[in-house]
Amino acid sequence: MSDSDLQEFEGDYSSYSESASEEDFLADLLERYTCTFRPEYCLKLRKSTKPFLLGLNCSRWRKANHFCAVLKPNQDSWLRKVTLSSQERRLEVSTKKFHFGQDVLTFSAVAGLDIERLKPSLGWKFSTRWSLGTYKIGRKEKFSLGPAAEFRPRWKLDYSAPEIEGAVGGEEDQAVQVDQGHAHLSIPRVEMLVQLDDAWQWCRSHRNRHSSKPAPVIQSAEAESN
């Protein structure tokens, strides 16, 4: 192999290595910034009474149907909700979040009962304003689909902002270090909420509006000739 062939080969290898490094960088970037859309779909039916709000949650997750009866107070109370799950066969009573010291400290509790084994349990959670997760955010969006229905997707975002670190001078110069950060967006749950009272009222008003229209007048052939 001649020197010219060797130089040409080395030049081709250099361009290949630059291309491979760019591909590795893009692959690493795509691994750090991801999005997942595998939600659990849930239909929520709600019926309001004076003391309580009755509900039924029907969801499908991993090719299995889940049903959960829900009982919530209509007024402000220490009780958040009472749920009865058909899949887990479990009864749970959840309290609302109690805030102390200008919302610096929060406390909540959940009392449960395994119906099959009749085994009770009690869980609680203390958290502070600073332990709510600076790098984790999420919420439930609400989009109105009419007078009685809402579309509610839930999303979560885990992230870490990019950082650049380096130094110049001193005993040893440090090379610039770049942390590309990461972010993962997920949509774990998509809900459809239907207020049965509002739906029933809308159906009645819609039916009354159509029934109140005057019937069309049909004239006979003799009246038309006159």
C-alpha cells in the first residue's frame, strides 16, 4: 500500500469517526429527553346528593377492566373520599391534606381494609414545601366538552436542567464539563368526567325545546283553491 493510499484511508477514517461521534451524541440526547404515552383510560360518572357526591370510576388498564365506587363530601370536611375497588377488593378512607405553618408542613392519612382477608391498614404522609419535588411537576388539565362532560388528561414531567462546569487557572486547568440534563414527559392517565345531574338536565331542556316548537300547518287542497 502506497503512502498516498494510506493518507486517503486515514482521511476517510477521520470523517467516519466524526460522523459516529455525532450519531452517538444524538442518540444520547434522545435517550435523555423522552416522552411516554401509555395512559390508563378512565370514565368517571358522578351523581350529586345533598351530603355526598356519589361516583363510579370505570377504567381499562393492561387489557383488564377496573371499577371503583367513590363517595365524596359535597362540603368542606376532613374527609377527602371513600373508595371501594373491585380489582383490589379494598376499601379506603382518605383524609384531605392538612396544612400547618403557612403551608410549610402538610399531613394526610389513608385508612384501608383488605376485604378478602379482613386486614386493616393505616398509612400517613408528612411532607414539607421543600420536599414536594423541585424536579418533578405534574397536573391534571381540564377541557370542557359541553355542559356535563370534561376531558381530563394527566401529565408528569421529571427533569434536570443542563449544566456547564469548568475552571481556568489555579494549579490545574479543568476541562469544560457539560451535563446535558434530562427530561421525561409521561401521560399516565386520561379521564372523561360526566356529571349525571347536568347531563339529565341538558337532555330535558333539549327535549323540551324541540317539543315546544309549533307544529307545521297543513292546508287542505280545498283551502288552497279558495
